[in-house]
Amino acid sequence: MKRLALARGIPLEQPESLREESVCEQLRRRNPDVMVVAAYGLILPQAMLDIARLGAYNVHASLLPRWRGAAPIERALLAGDRNTGISIMQMNKGLDTGPVLLQEEIAISETDTAGTLHDRLAGLGGQLIVRSLDSLQAGQVNAKPQPSQGASYAAKLDKREARLDWRESAVGVNRRIRAFNPSPGASARIRGVDLKIWECIVAPGGGAPGEVLGAGANGVLIACGEGAVLASEMQRAGGRRLAAAEFLAGFALTAGERFEAREST
């Protein structure tokens, strides 16, 4: 958005805080019809929400009221949701609690990562906000209050959550790896060395949680609390993301070794 604005000579402001009255005054002078927020890290105060004649609207990456808050994509993956989507919501003083103008659902595939899901939702969000603005301009908006039931909170991610707990089921480990791809990456530790695991599939197998059951060109088979995962893309600290065969050529793993347990938090 910044690059597009600069290329087209559109005025650009990047305030570090929205608490200053001078920032609100700058917006008032522009006399906007509508304000749109997408993936914005600052909370808009009520004085700012009241500036635009037609209101302020958020492109939110969930099917509200599910996953209100900062990390709806990752939380949907961690929870194993089968569907998510985009909600165009009129902003109010609550946390993603305003009425919804448009909402569209998409399926979450078994191979979706936070990165792939983000990109699909971004495209859908662009389409829906344009449709919403057209409806606002035509005076044809029918915003619906969010239902009181089914609300959940998508708390901001903590890097400690990215550390794999091999006591989880293979399904849970797989979800965690996908949810933290591309950032910050699901982490694990073996022989005192920090690794990141970027891709895996759920696979048959059993053993002590974290035990390496086998390692070969197809990946590293690791036991979980229930079942196992076959890790097919890994990275050593300071290294590059590598397919399993290439990774193992520089960091051999053998059956019987065991990844370290995650420390209690």
C-alpha cells in the first residue's frame, strides 16, 4: 500500500502513535468519507473512528465472532478449524466486536500454512472490501450485529508457543508446524542444537515422545504423544531451509536419538 501510494502521489502518513490529537486533526482536514484498516498494528481511538462520514471498516481474517484479536489465521490452524474466511466489520470501541457488512468462507486444507492461508485470505479480503465500499457508496449496506455465541479470542502469538512439544499428538504437532510457518518457525532441539521444522505430515509410528524412529531421503520420522510425524523440511540454527535428504547430509540423525522435551512454561 505504501509503495502504491508513493508511486501514485497519494499523501502518506505513518504515525508511530494514534494518541496524539495532531494525528486526528490531520485526518479531519482530509475529510474522509470512509476509513479502511487491514492488518494494522495500532488500536484506533474512538475519536478517530468518528472522523469518517460513513465510518471505519476492518478487513478481518476470520469468520467473526470466531477468532477476534491479533492472530486469527494462526489460531485457526492451531485449533484445527476446517474453515475460515474474511469478515468486513464496522469498527467500534470493542475488540473486533462491530457489525459485519460482508463475510465469505474458505476451506482450510490439510497442507495450508499460516503463509499460504494468509495469501488466500488477502486476495479474498481485497475483493470483499471493494464490494463493501461500492455498497457504502450506493447506500445499500446492511450491517448485521455479531451473534453473542461462538466468540473466541485469537491472542497474540508468543514465540514460546512455537517450541514443539512432542507429547502432543502427531496431529497437534503438525498443526503447530503449519501455524508457525513462515514465522517464527516451529522449533525443536536435539543434541543441544536448535532446529526448525518447516514441513511435515502425520505418519504411522510409535515410540517415546521425541524419539527419532527413522531418517532417510523422505524425511525424519519422529514419535509424538500419539502417532508420529515425518518431517520433510528442516533448518539448523544459522542455516538454510533444506529438504530432508540435503539436511541429513550435513546433520545426520539416527533411529533411537531423541529430541529434547519442551520446558514447562
